[in-house]
Amino acid sequence: MTQTASIPLFSDRVLANLKAPDATNDSNLVVKGDTMQCDETDEIFPVINGIPSLFAPSPGEGIEVTERVRSFYEENPFPSYEGLEEFGELVSKGHANPFSKSLLDAIGYNKTILECGCGTGQLSHYLQLNNNAVLGIDMSLASLGLAIQHKQQNDLKRVSFAQMNIFNLAIKENSFDVVISHGVLNHTFDARRAFGLIVRMLKPGGIILIGLYNRPASLPILIRSKLIGLFGSHIDFFVSNRIRDKKKAKIWIADQYYNPHETWHSVDEVMEWFNENEISYLNCSPAILGTDGEETTDMFAETSPGTRYQREVTQLSWLGTIAREGALFDVIGKKKPAHV
């Protein structure tokens, strides 16, 4: 796959936010043909089949888990596409999806957006609407290859992709308006640590959305994982009701029931992460029962987190809702201004 002159690897707004892994915030990356070079260290990074590879090992533990998960997604690029999709079809699906449409509306216009763990790129492609500049990063070249293919086939210039390691990002700190990680950190060896790292890429006053698998609501998934080999994939709600493409359905089943590493989390756990990283709670999706979060249509509105009891009841209620589609919930926060 070759990069055409009319479709740059990165939009200017995204390229300005990049640096080499381990380089300083004052450094920059320069695109030179089929490579990228750090202007501070002269280190060269390859562009592999149209994908800028800025992946660098993370120091310390977790290498075994990272490699197992990366190998899994090389074989199962997630979430994949429904055959050969045009951008217009993708946009129509995005507008019809309450989560993605609410997210785009809340983000608004002219923002820089970082999606950590973009997979095959559907959400990143959709969010480049409204003149937003989006960077989708992932460690799977197979997933990113499909994202790049869709970008090139549809002549999309405001969305960019790169291979990176969440634990050693090639991104300048305090650089993006919005940071998103939707169902990704639960596949890392340390979700809490990963959260603390991606928050650094967010500007003061910027918005972070973190999606994780919910611990209480995961019970039906655990039960289905024991039965799916016996009864087949039709017992999964998403496969039975949403997915038309057989290849995409197969990848969904692999991700939901055969992933080599995943963890489950609670709303209160994420709120602890927020406190540790100077993030103010804004909202939760689905909303916390009995709070003003149920009344607002603005995903980024400042709402009450409710009491611990309300949050526990809410998560138990998810057994009848999000549990059928992976038990994925999102908590939204705002980065506090830097201390003077």
C-alpha cells in the first residue's frame, strides 16, 4: 500500500503533536518519504504498508501480555468492516448509533482528538467530521491496515493513524483537546497505569472518555463464554441482531469470548483514577440512576456522580442492558488546569 501525494500520513494539526518515543516535548517528527525522523535524535521510524510505525517497547513489566494481545489482534483485526464500506455508509451508521452521535455532538467542532486503541478505525473516521483532526493509534498493524485502506479509498485527510504502544507514546504531553479510549485499557497489563499515561496527552481543560468492561455486568458474558462453544455464536446478542458480515461476526466472537487478556472494572474504580490524575468527573454512559445525568443530552455535561449506593444499583441494572453487548461503560472527565 503506497501513500498518495494527495493524502498525507498526518494532518498538520496532528503532526504538530507528535514526537519520537522517549524524546522531549520540544522535539518534532518529520515525514521523509517512507520514513519518519526525529529532529532531536535523528532516529528513523519506518512507514510499513502506509502505516507510520512509532511502536517502542515499554520499560519494565508487561511485555508478555502486550505481545499476546498484539498477536491476537493481528489475527483478529477489531472491529473490522461490513465488507467494503464507503465513508457515507459509515457516517450513516455513526449517526444512527446513540453513543457515537452523542459523542460527536459533545465534541463539537475544530477539536484535536486522540483515540487510544482505535482498532480498524471506524470511530476515528467518524469523529473527523465537524473539521476535527483525529489521531487513531493502535499496536496492531493488521487493524491499522484496514483503517488506512478506508482512509485512502474515501480520500479522508483529517484522520491519521499510527502504530504506537500506550505505555510509550510518541505524542507530546498536553497536546490534544479530547482523549478517548473505548474498551481498550482493559486489555493492557495495567489499566490504571495506562490511564495515567494517556491523560498526560490531554490539554488542561480537555476532555477524557474512558470505556471499560464493567465488573458486575460481566456475569452474563462469563456464562455465555462457557456455553458458546456448545450452542454457537447466535447466543450473542450483537451477532444475532447487529452484524451482517460473517467475517466481522467471527472477529467479534473472538474478541468477546477468547481474548487472551482482559480485566473488569467499576465506576468507583475509575473515579479513583480520576482523583489520582487531576481529572474532574463529568458524566457516565449509561447514566448513573437517580442523578441529573439521566436528564442531560450532553455527554460532556457536568453531572452528579450520585452516591456509592446509586452507583452500585446502576451497575447491577446494567445486567439487563449493556451486559448483552459486552458490558462496556464509559466515564467522562475534564482535566483540571495546571497549578501555577
